[in-house]
Amino acid sequence: MAGSDIKSVFIEADLNAADNASVAAAAQPNTDFTIDGTDASGGVATFAAARILTVTTAGASDGTKTVTITGTDLDGDTITETITLPGSATTTAGTKYFKTVTAAEISAQPAANVSIGHAAGAADVVFAGRSRLKGAFIVNSATGGVITFLTNGSAGTEIMKLGTVASATAERDVTIPSEGLMFDQGIYVTYTGGTDEVFTNMTIFHA
């Protein structure tokens, strides 16, 4: 009897709460930020799952100045993102998911303190190559939401979305009919993490 070619991957939600200074503490650098935030060690900020980054300014005189952040994505590839500061004391989120942050620089010295952190948005990789998604077993959390399945990275093409329910004891067992869903360039998931995580853990089946 031939064995099954189905593989399973277990993913736990990243419970690290959103933090405006997890990458770099509030400062007024001339150019380069010191990567010394609450999730940083040895000059590198590292997350359990890849996270959306934020830039927070304490003043209202730094509008149009930009912060360029460098790090790695879920596949270990180098990525950069530039976030423009607003003309008010507020937090601005980026759109890319960073697994690590290795450097950040500002276009001109800010008039007020600026810090770099992460938002609730999280992403993880199931399998980096071509594969068919066959199903998922999800243990829900106290917050309902959506898990998005994508191909070609965490900012790639959406293939499927699964809703979760707001019940920490509920489970959801999803079987995809026929041959499953094809993900040509890897299987990735995005979701809300932190204190409002939309699931506790899940086992994903692919072949």
C-alpha cells in the first residue's frame, strides 16, 4: 500500500502584542536608528511570525520625512520599506511583513522623537514551494476574524480565506474537496496576532 504524500504544518498564533517601540526606542537620530527596541537583541529585531511595522512620531513638525526600514521576510530574503511620517503626533503602519529588522534610517533629523515598532498584523509560511492545500484544523481564540491563505509570499495573491469564531474552546476542521487548492509559489498565511489573535493554533495539511 502506497503511503500518503500529505504533509502537516503546525502554526501557533504570534501573541506578541503590538508595540510602538519593539524595533527602535524613541529618539531623534541624524540618520540611522539604533535597533534597540523591546524585541531587539544585538542590533537586530526578530519576531516569532513576520509582522507589519509601524513608525510613531511624537510631534507635528516632521510631516513628509521618511523612515526606510531594512530586514528580511518569511523566506529570509532582504526587503525594504519606506514609511512617510505624517504632520501630526501619531502612528503610521506599513504594508510589508518583516521577520527581522536589521537597519532603519530617516531622511532628515526629526524635530520630535520617533520610534519604530510593530502592529497586530502577522504572517507565517506553511510551505515555500509549489503545493496543494488540502485542509486545516483550527483551534479558535476569544476573538473571531479571518485567516488569509496566499501564494507568492505574504503580500502575494489571495487564494482562500477562512473565518474563525470568537470562542476559545471551539475547533474548526476544514477539508478542501477534490485535489485541493493549488498554490503555485508557496503557501503563506496572514492574520491578526497579538492580544486580539484570531486563532490559538492550527494544523495545515498540504501535498
